[in-house]
Amino acid sequence: MKKIVLTMTLAAACLPAIAQKGSEDHLMKEVRHELVTLPYYNVFDDLAYKVEGGTVTLYGTVTQPTLKHDAERAVRKIEGVTNVVNNIEVLPVSPNDDKIRRAVYHAIYSQPGLDMYGLRAVPTIHIIVKNGHVELKGAVANQGDKDRAGIAANGVPGVFSVTNDLQVAP
């Protein structure tokens, strides 16, 4: 009988930690949902976040200042969020960077095999351009697709450098 009482006491002691972990998992899903459904979030933006307790820290880069504020406002509304730290960078306005964005988009998403990544509401390969430097973010199915995307971006005139941060999905 003592074993049963001890086990139940230990289980009861673990409940707050389990509840907090479940709460964080729920918050993470809610934050992700709110961010990917923002109306102006697109392939030229990259948003990331971290959840610690009730604090959500936003990271990434966006092309429009309104998107930075919209992301913070959307996350702040989520039940259980007590604090939002907004570390999202707004990229500088540049007609040259806009031209490079369009050209890199076309170079990547017009390739057979890579075109499938563009069929979602928000494509999985994000193209971040800052002062002529390109960074590829997101996920692809295999190393070959990652390499092909990097090569395509490198072939665009006016690109100074390409950082290929694409993740290969397991």
C-alpha cells in the first residue's frame, strides 16, 4: 500500500512540470499558426520564434515593417502569452534587392524538381536578400535539392554571395 501512495505522490509532484511542458507545446503550435497565416508573410520573409514559459521571442527578417508589427500583435493575442520580445529585422528598402529577389525566385522555382517547393501557400524555400547578399532558409527533401537551389541562386547576376541555410528534412 505504501508503494501506491508514494507513486501517486511522485506523479502529483510532476504534474506542474508536465502541464508547463504541454502548455509550451500548445503555445509553440499556436505561435507557428499565427505567424504562417499572417496576410503579408511571403517567400521573401523568414520568421522564427522561441517559447520560454509565457515569453515568446520573435526572430527573422521581413521586407515590410508592417509585418514585424503584425507578427508581434498576432502573437500577443494568444492565450498564455505573457510577454513578446520582437527581434525581427526589417530589411532595407532597395530596388536592386527587389530585382535580385525576383530573379532568385525565378531561378530556383522554375527548375524541374524545385518547382514543387513553391506549390504551398508559403513556399518552403525562403529567399532573404540584404544589400545583394542572398540567404536561403527553409527546408528541402534532400541534399541534391539544397545544392541545386544554392547553385541557382549563385547564378543570378548582381548577387554578391549566397548563404545556403536550407535544412534537409529527415
